[in-house]
Amino acid sequence: MLTEAKVALVHDWLTGMRGGERCLEAFCGLFPRADLFTLLHREGSVSKAIEERQIRTSAIQRLPLPPPAIGTTCPSSRGPSSDSSLTGTI
């Protein structure tokens, strides 16, 4: 049953509230215990429902890139260990 499965929420980057982030916000409500993984996160750029999560970012977050470069090119990465992963981006 899905309610008993370990679910991970995966999103490309969290740098503003657009359509994909609104889907993620809905997923946060549906799966309150799900882990949240993203390549990049600009603190304060998304809704309170998302910001309240423990957001796990990739090594890309720690690169010394200027702001315009962040969120423009991101390689795919291996996903988290979970029974299910949900993403609002295609």
C-alpha cells in the first residue's frame, strides 16, 4: 500500500514558485513524511510548505557559480533510495 511505502519527493531545482513547484507543494501535503531531494535550493524562494521540509541538495549547490548560472544547466543524478519517487517536472 502506498501509504506504508517510503516515498521520496524529487524536484530539479527550487529557485522560485512556478508550475512544477506548485505540484511539489501538493505532493508535500499528500506525503508529509517524504524526503525531499533537489539539485539546487535558493532559501526563501519557494512556499512555506516546501521550505519547512528538510531539503537535501546535491554537490552542485556548493559550487561557486554566479546566480545566473544556477538553474540553467544541471546534469541528471542518481535518485534516492526509496520505494517510490514523485516528481512534478518532466
